[in-house]
Amino acid sequence: MASWQPPWGGEVEKECMGAIRIFEHIDEFCDPRNAYDARYHLDRRDFKGSRIIVQFAGESQLNAIVIRITLEGPNYPEWAFCVETALRGHGLLHHLTDNAPKPKEDGSNATAVKDWGINDGKVMAAMVNSTKQSLIMSLSKFKTAKAIWENLKQRYVQDSGALLHSLMQQTHVIEQNDMSIDEYYSAFDRLMGSLTSMVPECSADSCPAHKFIEKFFTYRFVMGVRAEYDSIRYTVASQFF
């Protein structure tokens, strides 16, 4: 096949699982009014010394599920939130919890089974493409989006003693220092969000354990602000404790 050169100077992202993504002007390329074949383009060429494959799926690119954060490990809560939000927008959130429909003998649900497989592949691709490279191969044995999701959740939330230890260490040292109050709150909220995601769910409508945890976090936050906020610290402390 003759080498096909993109009609723009696109910015190419590093190779990921045999495919690369070109972001600049991708909307122009995928426009069905464009003269190029909008269904499929495959090209092999050298880019900065690397052997790469450029693959476009035309209109399907516009429907791709994009997770704009890379799972590194400690940032699992933020990543999981982004995944759930993106899938909810595509109407595919149930692929994280439900099993694929089983084909009926009479073939009456063949279309539903096929559609599930296609959509599940999209969800799997979204999660894999937003995971750091060193983790990708550990996910290759899983064949469904639900299996990938449960594995990552178990790895980084339910039984991760190392992650809990790291987060607890951070709670002892986090202070405002030279950050603005907004920056300090964002950093603190991110840390506390990671910790609360590891707390088992409480079935009670008003869980006293969760209320106690919230009170602890409030106390820890106000204790970390600079001295110039002492008046606010004492006001908050007197109201909550």
C-alpha cells in the first residue's frame, strides 16, 4: 500500500498498542464531506525513527470515549470518576457492572449481543488508553470492561495497604505553606477524596462513622492553614468541635 501522508502537520502522540492518535484538525479529517475515505486509513511509515501505524475510523472517531487523565496509581479516585462520568455521557456506564447478554438459541437477541460486544470494546479501549504504559500488559488477560474495572478497583482501592499507607503519610505533612487557600483546599480535597474512596459503604441513611470522618477531615484542614487564617481556624473549630 502506498504511503499516505496526512494533509496537515498534525501533532502525533506516542504509540500506544499499535495505534497513534492525531489530534490537530481531526475534526476536519472525520468530516463526512471530506474527499478522503472517511471509513478507514492505514499507513506504515517512520516517525522520528519509530515504526508506527496510523489508523483512522472516520465517523467512529467522533464517538470515541475520551478519558483525559492517565491512571498512574495513586490518582485512581480521580481517574475512576472521569471514567464513570465519560461513560455516563455515552450511556455505557452499565458496562462496568453488568455482564454481556447471553445469545438465545433462536438468535432473537443477536443484534443486542453484537451491539454489546462493540460497545464493551469501546469501554475497554477507553480504559486501556488512559492507563500508564507499564500497567497495560497486566490488563491484557481480561476480555470485558467489567473485568478490567474490577481488577483496577481491587488493586487500588479495596485491599491496597500500600496506597493507604502512602495517603495516611500525606495527611500528616500536608499544609498550606506557600500555596493560596484555593490551591491548598484543592490539594487537601484531592487527598481526602482518595482516602474516603477506601472507606466501606455504609447502609445507614445517616452513617455516624462517615460523619466522624468528615469531622476529622475538617479539623485536619483548618490545622494546616497559615497563621494569617488563625481567626477562621478558631471560628471553624468552635462550630464543628
